[in-house]
Amino acid sequence: MGKLLIFSAPSGAGKTTIVHHLLTKFPELEFSISATTRQARGDEENGKDYYFISKEEFLHRIAKKQFVEFEEVYSGTFYGTLRQEIERIWANGKTVIFDIDVEGGLHLKRKYQDQALAIFVQPPSLEVLIERLTGRGTDSEEKLKERFAKAEKELNYAPRFDVILKNYDLATACAEAEKLVGDFLYK
Ligand code: ADP
Ligand code: 5GP
């Protein structure tokens, strides 16, 4: 059994940006590609950012018990981690890195305990989070509202994680993330 690095936060906090940065720095890491029923946005690619699958296929995979965890993160939109994804990465001798919502992150931490480091990415405030999410320009007004409402609740989950990583200034946050990951990989 290998190790797992979990990055969780409300949408817009910057976890995807930080995870992408870490993947360029640490060849020991491999990204856990989640399955989702949402549409690809911008330059996202199937099999790289997500496995984009239909709701029917998602439900079929739930019935077959293929997910380590899954959630209806937004109403009607499912996201989940496939057991075979973790096994594939460990078989390559790598540590799995996750970009996952707070409930999913805590679920994985409960399951894998000391094999996992669970990091909460914290934005300076809800206002800044809203600015970042709006500035990203990838979601409709309706989708944005749903994300803001969820984000407000999710900010309260921070103390339940192993570490809180402040993402105020991006370069500082990336440097701190590198230190955390280095300590976890080589301890
Ligand atoms: P998440 O994966 O948590 O939803 P993203 O990584 O997509 O968040 O970041 C949301 C937006 O905020 C992106 O447009 C990203 O470029 C921007 N961003 C991330 N971190 C910072 C930061 N420290 N300062 C300013 N903008 C940031
Ligand atoms: P987005 O649509 O912005 O890519 O992701 C929405 C939310 O779903 C984010 O908080 C993201 O981290 C989370 N997410 C992505 N993959 C998974 C997964 O496999 N399981 C769970 N529980 N959440 C996920």
C-alpha cells in the first residue's frame, strides 16, 4: 500500500492550481483522475483532468462498487474516486495526489489514516473566494451561486484536516505546499 496526498477546499480556493504546480515539481506524484458526470469546461481533457462519463455509467459503477468514495457534489452532478485509479498509481510506485471536495477528502483520510496527509487550502476570505471563482470565468451564474452557497459551509471544515495551507499569495502557498509534500514523501 502506498501514500496519498489529499488537497481539499471549497471551489475557487486554488487547489487545482497548487496541485498542478506540485505535479511539475515532484515526479513521485501522480494525479488521481476522478470520474464526473459534469461537462468538460475550457481546455479540460477526458482521461487527463477527469473521466467524463454519463450519469448512467456513473450509477452502474456505483452498483458495481467501483468507487472508494463518491458524492453528488452539486445537485445532479456526481464526482468519485475509482478504486482502480488508486491501485494503478500505486502499482506505478507513485504517491496519489487528490483534488477533491472537503467531504470526499475527509472520507479518504478516515479510510487511509496515517497513509494519507489531508491538506485544507484556505482562501483569505469568502469574498476573495467569490472573486477568484467569478474571475476564473468557467461557470454560469446559476452554477456560481450554487458554488458560493456550498463554499460558505465548507470553509468551516478546515480544523478537521491535518494541515491548513493558506493560499493568500500564490507563490508563498506553492512554496509551503512543496515543503509539506517533501516532508511527507521523504519522512
Ligand atoms: P479550485 O481548484 O480550488 O476550485 P482553482 O485552482 O481553479 O481553484 O483557482 C480558482 C481561480 O483562482 C483560478 O482562476 C486561479 O488562477 C486563481 N487563483 C488561485 N490561487 C490564487 C491566489 N493565491 N491569488 C489569486 N488568484 C488565485
Ligand atoms: P470542479 O467541477 O470545479 O472540477 O469540482 C467541483 C468539486 O468537486 C471540487 O471541490 C473538486 O475538488 C471536487 N471533486 C473532484 N473530484 C472529486 C472526487 O472524486 N470526489 C469528490 N468527493 N469530490 C471531487
